[in-house]
Amino acid sequence: MITQTIDYQDGNTGLEGYLAYHETGKHKPVVLVAHDWSGRREMACKAAERIADMGYVGFALDMYGKGIFGADGDAEKNGALMAPFAQDRALLRHRINAALQAVRQLPQVDITKIAAMGFCFGGMCVLELARSGADVQGVICVHGIFAPGNIANANITSKVLCLHGHDDPMVPPEQVLAFETEMTQANVDWQVHVYGGTMHAFTNPKANNPNFGTVYKEVAANRAYRSIENFLNEVFV
């Protein structure tokens, strides 16, 4: 596997992505990986490598800026990093679309086959990428935030897969129903897979705070990655 960091820009903000791929042929489908609220750290990079092992190019994007990271268990710091984007969805959409434009310049990438996946905060980011009308084949929200912002959606062309823990306190059932209604009214090809007895952050092995609602669950994580692989196989046909 080949891995490297990639510098790119959003206006005056310098960003640093993490690229992973196997050197067998060129012009492969690419999957953007949007990190959780702690920044483009190990979990996002490992997910990009897992995408590479599926035969694609994985690109862990950067929402915060080069060298800007939160920390495990530091809700105050992580929340402060995420808040500007949660509150300003136009800013969020601009930042993640900068990553989309960056991967389109990479020689390893087939620009006609692009998808995006994201964890927690990153799940919200990839849903906003779809809502922005970006030309991507699919987006995957993994224990992400479903609630939309207050800016109008463009025509959503992407297929959408959401992988959700039923006991996630950050996304109550009424928010799930509202999201399903939003996607249906927008004529989106959407799926929501709900895992029983499962909280937020269920794919993160370091998540172990039931009082906060973040708990790793191996069986749900394994099911999620099987669904991710199936979905990518479908959208990249």
C-alpha cells in the first residue's frame, strides 16, 4: 500500500489530506473519508487504508486545517472545532467541496467514480456534500448527524446510505424519520440501516463512554463495513 499526505487549499486555509491506494493500475474510483469531530486523525486514515484494501483510492480529507486536531475524550476542544461548521452549513459545504476538487486533480483517480463517507461529524459533512448537489455517485453517513442546516439544498444526485445505531442519543428516532422524509421528497435513492442496541461512534474502537452515548460495538462495525463495501460496489459499477 502507498500512503502519502496531500496539501490542498480552501481559499486561504491550508489543508492536509491522507491518501492511500495500492499500486495496481491507475484511474481508480476514489472515496473521500470525512473525519469525526476530533480531526483527521488515526481513525480517518485507517478508514482510508481500508478503502484502499477494497481496491479503491482512499482520501481522508481535512475539515479543520493542516495540523489542527482535537483529542480523544476532549468534548470541549472537539466541540469548539466542529461548531463553526455545524452552525454554518455554507462554510461546511465549501470546505468539503474543496476536498472533492482536490481529489479530482490526482492522477490515481477516475473522476467519474467518486464517493464519500464520514463518521459522526464527518457523516454530517458528507450529507451536506450530497445536499450541495455535488457530482458524486454515493455518500455514506456512519453514525452521523442527520439534521439539515438552514440553507437550501441543490438537486441531490448522489445515492445515500446511512448506518445508524438505534440507541444513538445524538440522533433520536424523530430525526431519523425527518431525514427519511427529506430524502424521499427529494427523490433520492436512499437507505438507512439501523442497528439495535447500538450507540453513537460504534465503529470507533476507542469509544467507551456510555454516559455520553459513545460506545464501540464490534458486530455493528463489521456489519457496517460489509454494507459499505456492497454500496460502493453498486455505485461504482
